[in-house]
Amino acid sequence: MARRRRATLERSRRQVAGLAEDGLRWGDFAAAAQEVIDGIVPHDAAVLALVDPVSGILTDTFRTGLDDSLDELFIRLELTHPDPITMTTLTGRPDGVGILADHIPAGLHSTPRVRELLAPHFDLEHEMRSVVRSGGSMVAACGLYRAPHRPGFTADEAATLSALEDLLAAGVRASAAAAAGVAGVARAAPGVEEAQASVLVVEAEGRASGTTATAQAYLDQLGGGPGGTLPAPVRMVAEASRLRQAGHMVSPFVRARTRTGRWLMLRAAPLSGDPGSDRTVVTVEPASAEHTMELDLDLYDVTPRERMVVREVVAGAGTTAIAHRLAISAYTVQDHLKSVFRKVGVRSRRELVHVLTHPGAQGPVIGLGLGATVRKEMLRART
């Protein structure tokens, strides 16, 4: 039995590795990866989502077996009723996986997420979550769910999901490269000026009561739902602002990549002059390099020591100055830079600085660089 399980896992790793190597956009990769996961960890519903590692807000989500109609309730429960398998908690665990039933001795319905969200609205009860880390930060998350009449998730299934993390991370990085490639061709959507900010007012039920033409163009880039439903990042950042007003320590901002590959920064605040109202003002603008560089370094799997060198390079420091400031040799500086060049897919400091300081820019060989990292993981998966 153990041998068969190992063989099944290795086959699944090869399948996910192949998907990552294909360089699919996130939604396509997540959909295909979910089918692979369902073959080894059967489930009735699933969520695979990209995550802003700083705010913890989901930015691009693939779902099966449930919808996004209750995203505001989800983030409210996630941020105000913490349990042992919140995404932030799992990020600090070596395996990055948690089974809700293992931590709730009083029964699953004693946790608000099951009692108020999963059971009454989706007829789901059992939950297993995992995080996907790159560069030491959470860049994506996975939630698997089963109906009440099904058996709960097991430790073996948790180990199986954990064993896919490195290849899911490779898929996230490959999808980022694919998005950056799109941005290199289409730097801005028609009608949206570079670095132009816009605002919209979000009602409590998750709809906009007024938008400008520029704001609407941004919403179109982020992808809204039917009937004028706002994109999930907008609804979630608005809910985070309401929670902050209620005294919860949350961050009402998120960086989200658009369908055209550009990064946008979303910030939310209560509508001033409207006391007692749940209406929220969301500001949307192209993200600056300051807001995206660390996120890009996470996606490229740049190590903490390497990114110390990168920050110095972006600031304009030379090799000697970097070596002095970081108390390392000039040879070590060069070794770190060679590693970063390979991961990012550039050949020089100038190209590196350009890619990291122009959100949405595409280096001349960005695909090759990221592909090399992915292919290395592919080979490891096949051995």
C-alpha cells in the first residue's frame, strides 16, 4: 500500500510539474492542478488562490464547488475569528498544511467558519488547508472541503498535499512570468493613463455606487463578476477597511495583478463625512516598484541574502560598496548576483533593475530565466 501511495504521489508530482513547465496563466494552472489534486485527495469543493503575502488578501481565485458570493464573510471570519489553521498560522509551519478537525476538539461546528459559512451556505464541513510559499513568503493558498457525510481528511492526505507545495510554487512563478509577458506587450489598457489613480465607492453588499471611467477600466482589468459584481480583491480590501474601523488589526490594502499583467495597488478607507455608514472608498492605482519589488522577489524565489544584494543594486551601489555594507566578499556579491540573474532571467544589473523597478516590465529573457528554475524542479520531480 505504501509503495502504491508513493507511486501515485510521484505521478501526481510529474503532472503538476508538467503544468508548471507549460507556463500557464494562473486560472488555467489552478484549474488543471485542482484536477490532479482531486485524483489523490478527493474533495467536494476547492479553492486555489493567489495571495498578497503582506495583507493576506486573496487576489486571484479559482474555485470549484462553491462561489464568491460570500467573500466578505470569509475575510471577516478569517481575520476576526482566528483558528489554528488560518493562512498566516500555516505559513509558519514546516509542512504548511492543517486539518481543521485535528484542532477543534469541541466539534467542527464550534468554529465560526464551518458554522456560519461552510455548512449553511455550501453544505460543507470538513476542511484541509495548505499554503504555497516562495522565497519564504506565502504567495498562494489551497483549501479543500468535503460534505458532512464524507470521511474527514487524514494525515496521509495532508502529507500528500504538502509534498506538492514546491511544484505548486513553481506554477505560481511560471504564471507570474506569463502575466509579465502579457504586460510587456500591453503595458496599459486603453483609456488608462500611466500612474493615474482613481476611486470608487463600495457599498456594504459589495457593489459600487459610483465609478469613474478610469476606475471602471481598472475593474475590467481585474475581472468582475456577472451583474456588475466587483472583483474579489476590491470587495475584500473594502471589507478589511470595515474591520479595521471596528478595531481589528488588519491591513486594508492589497497588490493585485490584472488580466493584462500589470500590478495595481488597492487601498480602502471609510467614506468620510458619512458616519455610521458601511460605504467604503477604494483607491486604485498602478503599483509602484516600491510596492511590488519584494513581491516579485518572492515569486522569483530570491533568498533573503540574495535580496539584500538586490536592494543595494537597485539603490545604485557598486560591488565594493555592497561587499563593505553587507560584510561579505566581492566574490560573494557576484555569486549572489549570478544566482539572481538566473532566477529573474536577465544578463546584467541594468536589466535586473529595469525588471524590478518597472512593474509589468518584461526582461529580454525573463521566460528563460524562470523556466530554468521550473525545469530544475521538473527534473527533481521526475527522479
